[in-house]
Amino acid sequence: MTQHKPQLSFWQIWNMSFGFLGIQFGFELQNSNVSRIFETLGANKDEIPILWIAAPLTGLLVQPIVGYISDRTWHPYWGRRRPFFFIGAILATVALVFMPNSPTLWVAGGMLWIMDASINISMEPFRAFVGDKLPPAQRTSGFAMQSFFIGTGSVIAALLPWVFKNWFGLSNTAESGVIPDSVKWSFYTGAFAFLAAVMYTVFTTKEFPPESIEKLKKKIEKPLLQMA
């Protein structure tokens, strides 16, 4: 028997999608500023594409693993997807704060791996959230709301170094080997936005239990039995 999913209101869809605003802060700050951080720490332009290989590789590895595990997760309070929102947000926040303070190039390269993995831990379950929470007739609205927050987060995060330079007077340049204050504070702001937005979704949205707890247990136990 298929579980009936009730229609959600505009604000319920808003709440369940709001975390994407913070996730996109993390991705946009990474995409817009990490190459600059690498160059500041001494990377040659020819080395930057090699350092950037972390992003696609991390996504290829993390997304299917997190998707597989979250499909087989259920907690009476945290639900199925929200544990991964929470864990990814904490890790990504730490990585966003540490990234512009990397003392060496190899540390910055490692932080890119950690940051990208952490963002993917939060992001992959958010995609599945639409199918979990919304009936078929509302899924287009759910994906549209996510797209709205993705676009909004991208624009704001991309503007942050300019905002800190022109509105708050922070320097956008620094001596050799030092990350400018405008970039540092952009990452600090992004870390706060990531954590706040994802936690907002975690604490304002509940998840439906699986149709059959026993069926879920069998789904979890089956791979374990096959490996035994």
C-alpha cells in the first residue's frame, strides 16, 4: 500500500528548501575564490586544474554513498535525510572557516576536498527530500523552490568580497602569501549562512516515516547478509 503524502503549503515547501540557500553559499564561495587562494599560497596557474580535480572526484564518490546510506536510515526524531543535513552543515562550516586561513598550499588543497565532501553530504539528501516529502503534483514546485534558493545563494555569495570591500572598507588585497580580509570575511559569512540555513530546515521540517519499518530493516540487513 502506497503512503499518501499530504499537500504542503507554500511556507512548508519554503522551509524544506531553505537549506539550499546555505549550501549554495558554500559552493559559490568555493567556485569563486578557491583558485585565488591557491594562487596566493604559491600555486602556478598550470597547477590549479590539478588541485581542482578534488571537486568532481569528491562528488562522484560522496553523492552515491550518502544517497545509499540515507535511503536506509531512519531515526524517530531525526528522520532519514536530516541527520545528513546536520552532519554536512557542521563539517562544511568548519571547512569554510578554515579554508581562507590555510597556511600552505597543500593544506588548502586538502581543505578543498573536505569542504566539497561536506557540502555534498548535505546536498545529496536535499535532492531526495522533494520525493520524500511532496506528492507528485507538487514536486515541480519543490524543485522550483530549490532552484530559487540556489540562484539567490549564488548571487549573494559571489558579491560578498565586493560588499566587504566597498561597504565595510575591508582590503581586497594583501601582502604576498596572505589571504585578503574581504575574502576571509566572505568565507566566515558563508559559514554562518550555511549552518543557519540548513539548521532552519532541520528544525522546521519533519519527515514522514517509511511505509514499513520492518521492510526498511530488511532492506538494511540484506547487504549485510550478502557480505557475511
